[in-house]
Amino acid sequence: MRLFDFNRAPNPRRVRMFIAEKDLSIPLINVDLFSKEQLSPEYRAINPDCTVPLLETDDGVFIREGLAICSYLEDLHPEPCLLGNNATDRALVIQWNNIIESQGIDAVAEVLRNVSPGFRNHALPGPMQLPQLPDLVKRGQIRVMSFFDRIEEQLEGQRYLAGDAFSFADISLLATVDFADWVETRATATRPNLQRWYQEISARPSARA
Amino acid sequence: MRLFDFNRAPNPRRVRMFIAEKDLSIPLINVDLFSKEQLSPEYRAINPDCTVPLLETDDGVFIREGLAICSYLEDLHPEPCLLGNNATDRALVIQWNNIIESQGIDAVAEVLRNVSPGFRNHALPGPMQLPQLPDLVKRGQIRVMSFFDRIEEQLEGQRYLAGDAFSFADISLLATVDFADWVETRATATRPNLQRWYQEISARPSARA
């Protein structure tokens, strides 16, 4: 088993943190997104989406998408449980993870990829050549703020994001808060619930994975 | 248990089709997206994202996001299995479902929501007021075509999208193909694998749910 990874990107970080919480040891293969190695013919052959993370299983199956990879690892190594330990909690972890991906990470990426020179003609992940659109910088900023405002409401009186236990939803949110600092969001500064939550989650040893 | 639904929208259709495959009977509550009922204070109180589908469980828990709702229903009613029956297949169903959501459904919606007068100032789902951006119509069309091209490659020699069995990934893709016709994509016309797959999946009784 091995994980195709890039140290600076938020999505592979979520999987590395999940692996660290499980105390697993999985070799990492660096795919240098800064030099666009993910667009090479060799990498496209194993992942047509040109994304990281990508897990290669011992059976030679390639699995894309953070939640899919973590589902696979949780099935093989159920403890500690990070994807919910009953039907309701499993659903809520998936729910929050998907909300974080589509409304949080995507919104931060919308700002970053439409403003940073490094993403010129690659304004979305993947093999498509797409121009940057200045209007999306402003839209992305609005989306990021709206996302964190709704997270702030959700964390009122809750120690963790999804149910009573630490889960992959917290991992995904931590990666999003740190990713948002790339576009100078300072999400925790004006949101006390998020700040309290961030102080606890970011202090976990796995947060350095 | 009850499902908040809107008959014309692709995301609740995926859950209705899943329910039909399981032969379950769950009352449907219509949320009229055409008259923006999802933005009412009553609905926002139970779903701050203002989206359908939304499942209310017998315990009074509200679950958003299609995959999360289906995970809950699969846990309660495991047969027929629609989310994969081993670690690898479970991961691949999640992988394909997430790819379909973020690259397929979102791309079709990007075209539709930026061109249709009905979405003026609501160019993204949810409570935010966001203007339509004409540049996103063209970008969305490119994304839709790229998505179906990659699906066409994946279906080469495969009866179903994720592994050897019919799954929720096929349900999500069927809803996307039909949703794409709203923006006149005719995805199956030039893609023989997709056409063969579509003829089989759309003939299932659940496709009319």
C-alpha cells in the first residue's frame, strides 16, 4: 500500500492526519503539484483526475477522493473509529465532510486558484485548461465567510463537529481552516466557537502529519 | 422518518431511486424550489444549507447530503447492497459518487444556474445571494464535456460504474445524465459506452421514482 501525496495541499493532509490518528505506517509518494507532476502521462494513467491524494492498495487498486480512501482504511483498521460508530454518526460524518469539501475547501480554492499566478490556465483541479476569472475571487471570499459562519453556529455547545466524538469531519475542517489562511481569511479571529475548537484539534499530534 | 424532496431536482431523485431499489416506503415532503420555499425561515431552521434532499430520522435527527442519507438507509436496510459489499467496493462507490457530484452535477448546475432567469442572484445553491456570471456558462459546458469523456473511458468494458455490481454510483450518474439534458448536453449521443450503460440503468423500475 502507498499514498500519492503532496505535503502542501489540504486534501492529502486530511488523509495523512487520518493515518496518523490510526497509527498506521503507509509509504508516501510525493507528486510535486508545484511543477505540475500530476499532469504527467504516468500520473494521468493511474489517476485521470490528476489529483492527490491517491491510494494504491496491496491489490493494485487505485482509490481517489479523501473520504473514499479513509473509508477503505477504516474498514481495514476500525480502531480508533473516525467515521462514526453507528448509523446516525456515520451519516453525520459523511454529511459534514461533504459540506466541508463542497462549501469550504472548494470556496477557498476558488479564491486561491483565480488569483494566484501559479494557477494561470488551471483555475480548477484536473486536466482541463481553464482561465482564471477575477469575479470568482470575490465570490469565493463571500462563500468562505458564509461557510465559516455556518460552522460557527454548528459548533455552538458542541466539542466536535459531527456528534459526540472526534471524527474525520474534524480533520477535514482543520485542514480547511489552515488552508483558508492561504487567502488570509483568519477564520478563527472573530468566531469564538471555531477558535475554541481549533485550539483543541490543532493540538493533537496528528495535526503535524 | 420522512424525506424533504423536490421532484424536479437531481439530488433528491438520487435518494428516491435508492429508496425504490431498497423497496422502502418513506413519506415525501415537497419543498418547492421553484417558489424558493427552501429559503423560508422554517426550512432554514432544519437545514441551514437550504438544500434538498433532507432526511428526518425517527429520532428527529436531520441528515443532509445524498451520500450521507443513503449511508444511513443502507445501515438500517443492508439488502440489496448499494454502497459496496467489501472495503474496496465501498471505497470505489464513494469515490465515484463524489466525482459525479463535484465534476458532473456541479458542472451541469454551473451552466444552468448562470444562464437561467430563475436563478438570478442565486447562482449557487444555499442562502447566499450571488450574481450569475456569464463566463461560467462556457466554463461549465467545458467541464460537463470533460466529465462525460472521462466517464466514457471508465465504462469501457464495464457493465457498472464502480466494480462488478449495480450501486449508488450508477444512480448518481443516471441522475447526472438526465440533469445534463436540461442544458442540452446529449451526453450519450457520441459516447457508445455511456449509451449502452444508460439504456440498461434507465430501464430499471427505480429510475421512475
